[in-house]
Amino acid sequence: MGKTSKDKRDIYYRLAKEEGWRARSAFKLLQIDEEFKILDGVTKAVDLCAAPGSWSQVLSQKLNERNTSESLKIVAVDLQPMSPIYGVTQLQGDITELSTATNIISHFDGEKADLVVCDGAPDVTGLHALDEYLQSQLLLAALNITTHVLKVDGSFVAKIFRARHVTLLYAQLKCFFKEVYCAKPKSSRQSSCEAFVVCRGYNPPEGYTPTMKNPLFCEDYDQEINQLAGPNRVLVPFVACGDLSGFDSDRTYPLDLSELGEEFKGHRYEYRPVVQPPTEPAYKRAVQLKKANKLEKEHISKIKDVYEKSGSGDKKRAPDSSTVDERASALVDDDVLGAFASCFV
Ligand SMILES: C[S@@+](CC[C@H](N)C(=O)[O-])C[C@H]1O[C@@H](n2cnc3c(N)ncnc32)[C@H](O)[C@@H]1O
């Protein structure tokens, strides 16, 4: 690939270089701000998963333009090291680890941030369900840190994947924020399921105590989670149904229940077929083969011979006509070869 091919293909990549942003992602935050004005009035911000630093650049530039106040504070964190950015305190660490979270919080020293942003993305594995899960865990780690450092009414912006379980994340975020939006900036490729939650009006449930003891960080579930109280730990009623005279499902009972005593007198065992067997059970083919005696060991080795000679495993090769007789003697038809291929090859 030539040096200029990415420049040609991607206008935002080109513009980022022209305007001095470290990554094209800068435009995503700028476009979110254009729409939601999330940077208005912000003097303290946290940038989670910040490397190489284009969102921190946007924060530094915009907040410094809009404020003369000495109290500007921007803290940026990433697994990777970053080159320095004016006015940005940089930390290196994993945001899913308690020590990193504690480090970020210590930089606020009792003060609160107006805004937390997180553009975090785990290394994509290509397994969609796993990628979606890892992304949601990163977002929950960011939310956890946010509950410690964000002031009431503050804002939180984070990358999400708009995948199957995203509504659960929205519901979780809605417990903490008055407004939750899903934003897709123009600079985020349409072909990608990437989007950003824009959460405004931080408003934790009454009595909620920010804690790092959530399932993500906890080492001893029993010690940590089971000690939480109030809205931090929701308990739902456990209801046992049925009275004590019901059969115990963990016990094995005699076939003839009459053996259990007078109460079951006359209750003799009688075999009955299942009330409604499955219509297309996975084992249907196996039952058919078994009935035709085609699952015997010696038969399977005959099928294997025919399979190999007929070239059934080689889609490009036509079946060999010389095997026709052998097939007949081995009771092997195309169905059997197919079943053989799916089970043994
Ligand atoms: C898309 S990049 C962020 C780009 C950045 N917003 C910018 O504008 O330059 C995603 C970043 O998430 C970071 N990351 C992924 N998992 C992380 C974790 N558990 N803790 C901290 N950073 C993480 C990666 O190291 C990577 O630098």
C-alpha cells in the first residue's frame, strides 16, 4: 500500500493530520460536543482510555479556550504510554483494575469532575459476542470510576457497541443519569456498530454509595459483594413453592411407589411412552441408522472404505462408479455417507 492510500480513502484521517489531532477520533468528540454541548462550563474532566490522546487534545484545547480559571484539571488514563499534552495529567494503567481507579480518584482529592469521557476499545477478537461483552465491561468499569469522581448533574460520554444486549446497558446507565442518548457522530464509520452513549444529569439512586466492590473488581465475591447494603445490593425475595409433602427432586424414589407406604398403596409402576416426543430430535438420524443395523462397528469401517473410495470428502471429484457395488453391499446410500461425514470426518 502506498504512503498516501489511507489519506486518499479517509477524509477524517487526512483532516486530523492537517489540523494536528493525534487521531481521527478527535472529530467524534468534537461532533458530539457540537450536538450536545457537553464541554460547556466544564473545568474538570477525566479522559479514560485516552491514548494516543486526541480526545485529551480536544479537552485541553476547548477547556483552555473557554476558561481562564486556574482550577482546570484534566486527567487522562490508558494502558499505553502517551506523549505529554499541555494541561493534561497522564496516568498509565488498566481502568478495570482497582489500583488504577484509586489512582484517578486520588487526583481529584475530594473534588469532583464535570465530565468523564471514555473512548475505550478492547483488542477486537473477531468473536462478536465476546467483543461485545468486553466492550460492555470496559464501559461498566468506566461507569464505576465515574460514580466516584463525577459531580451530581455532570456528564458521561462513552463508546458502546450497538449490539444485541445494548438495551441492558442503557437501562443500567439510566439508573445513574437523567438523560441517556445514543450518538453516532458523522466521523464514526456507518459500517461499524460503534456509537457513543451521552449521559447527562448524573443522579445516582438515593443512598447509593460509590464503591469499587463491583463484580468486575472483586476478588472475593462473598466478602465483597455480600457485604454491600442499600441500593448497592438489590435483594429479591426467594420464594419456595409447594408444601413439604411434595416429592424431593434430588431424591431417587423406587419405581413402585407402593413401597413407600400405605399412602401410595396400589400405585404400581407401569411404563408409559413420553407424552409428546420432540418433532425433529437431533438423534432422529441415529435412531434410523441403528434400526437398520448401520451403526455397528464393522459397518462403520465398511462405510469408511466406501467413503474414501467414492471421493465423497473431495467435492471436486465425482463419485467413483466402481464403488457402486460395494456401496450396495455395505447398505451405504448418500444419506449415510453424509451422516458419516458429519460425525466422523
Ligand atoms: C480507540 S483508542 C482511544 C483513542 C483516544 N480516544 C484518542 O482520541 O486518541 C482505545 C484505547 O483504549 C485503551 N484501552 C483498552 N482497554 C483499556 C483498559 N482496560 N484500561 C485502559 N485503557 C484501555 C487502548 O489502550 C487504546 O489506547
